[in-house]
Amino acid sequence: MTADTKQMKRALTLARKGIGKTSPNPAVGCVIVKHGTVVGEGWHKKAGGPHAEVHALEMAGDAARDADVYVTLEPCCHSGKTPPCSEALIKAGVRRIFAGMRDPNPHVNGGGLAALEAAGIETSSGMLEEECRAINLPFIKYVTTGMPYVTYKCAMTLDGNIATLTGESRWISCEESRKQVHLMRSRMDAVMVGVDTIIADNPQLTVRHVRGKDPLRIIVDTRLRTPKTVTILNGELSTRTIIATSEIDTVIHRPYLDQGATIVVCDECDGRVSMHDLLQKLAIMGVQSILLEGGSRLAGSMLQQGAIDELVFFVAPKIIGSNGFSPFNLQGITNMTHAIKLDFTDIRRIGSDIVVTARPERLCLPV
């Protein structure tokens, strides 16, 4: 491993500390090195706060002059809630910039590096680019397509069931896997379920077992069948709950609104909420990342519509046979040529479970 690669890996480690805390901004890490010694480092800690480069420059102080900077994402060149990082780096008098990747945001997209070069600072990009992209996939999709990044997760038995015939699913996965799911929730802008899951399980959809923020809760409920007594419509939880429906009767909306929930009326597609319309509306509301947790009809519909970007299966060493439920209720697949093909991206063990991560073959990640 070269010295440059080592410093970019450190910047990546710092950037990962911000995952789930910076939306709608990306997670970014920065390391400043002079004469082989780290003099400053930082990461973007929360949206609206100083960027990673600013934290690193503050730590470095005067030592930043003629130093090398390793940053996971191209420094910004536009003003938002904070001034441009490219200007701060120029003012500090750094010597070289190593960016893990160019910023795909149309407001930057090479402009930050160009501004640095114009100031006489040597720049390069692409160091550990794949790893730098991996930590910001929701941000990349959002700024390039205007749509949220959707991750589907489920716990399933080795023979592919998510519940018994009676609907029992607690607990298929082990304790370590359940903790990992709560960590996933804490890193997402929103968690989404169908109304059938709400009726059957009455879930809280909050973050427990780990430290982190609760995501928005989204119920997809075409005909507004959600019981008024469910947990997420009572108390403070209701103010962070969105119900997506095609029901336009505002009289039916009123009890949910009175409880503090938000109603999002969507177009209808094949008798259900149009997921494309819903995802567009959520993006306008600033939702970049969604954890889809079920049930099988909603997951199957979204998978067949190409609305799922990533799938995470927690596979338990258990078998319940044919009297169970599949993760996906799919329509029209009568032979293997119609099967939805996946690319495995990661396989690892958590506790007694195997965690398999995959992406649909037909989906191309933005560049």
C-alpha cells in the first residue's frame, strides 16, 4: 500500500462516521498531511455544519500551507449553508489535492477541482474511487436522477420464507442481525412498509439497540386501511409518519392528519399507489434513502418496476417448509427466462446468519 493510498483509506474511515447524519449532503472525510505527518483531519458531521475540509483545516492551522490534502469527494465550489471548500483550501495555501472522486452534483461536477487548479494547486481524482462511491450511493443517485436510493431488506429462512403460514416471523434472524437492521435504519432517511405489514405486525419502525436517529416512516396504503390505533400514529411517532395513498377524499384524510401524520396523495397504477409517483414526491421532500421492509406485495411490485437499487437478505439456518410466505409476490413469472437476475455484491456472516447483498442486474449505478 502506498503512502497516498493509506491516507485516502484514513479519509474513508473518517467519512464513514458521517453516514446517516449528513443527508441531503454526502458523507466526506479529509486528511491533511505535511512532510509525511498528519496535521489535520475531519469529516462532515451533520447537514448544515462545516464540511470535512473545514474541520481538517481548522485542526491543521498554519501547517496546512504547502500540505497535501486527501479528501473522499471533490471539494465543493458553490455556496449553500456553508462557504465553498475550494476557497478555504486556496486561502490555506495547500500544495496538492487528492480527491477520491469527482462530485456528481451538477453544481460542482469538476468545478471544485478546476477552481483549485486555476489557483495553482495540483489536483488529481480517482484514488480508491469505487470505495468512495460506495459510501454515498444514495447521494449519487439523488443528485444524478432526482430519485431516492431504495434498499430492500428481509429476514428469511434458508428455504426462502419470511414467515410461517400463520404469519409468525419473530424471530427468524439472530440478535446480531436484528441489531444490524437497526443500524441500517439509523442510516436511512426513511423506512417504508405496506399497510398489510402495519395491520399484521403493528411495528414501531424506530431505531433501537443502537444509537441513532429515527427515520421517517412511510406506509404505502392505497385505500387508507391503516387502523387509527397503530403505534406509529400515536404520540410523537405520528409526526414523523407519512401515509402514501391514492384516496383523494379529504374527509377520510382528516383523522390521520389530526393525529399528526402527513398524507401524500399519489397517482394510481394497476389499482395501487404508483411507486414512481411516490418516489418522485418523496425526493421533492428531500428523501434520499429508503429502507424497504415489506411486505411481499409491495416488495414484489417495486422489484418488478425496477424501483429497488439494492437488496439485503439476512438468511437464517432454519427451515419451515412450503407452508410459509415468500419475500416477493411477483406477477407473470412462468419460466426462468422471466426471472429477475441479481448480482451478488457481498456475502458475510453475522452471528448464526448469512447476510447476502445484491443488486438487480438491469440497474446501472450512476457515474
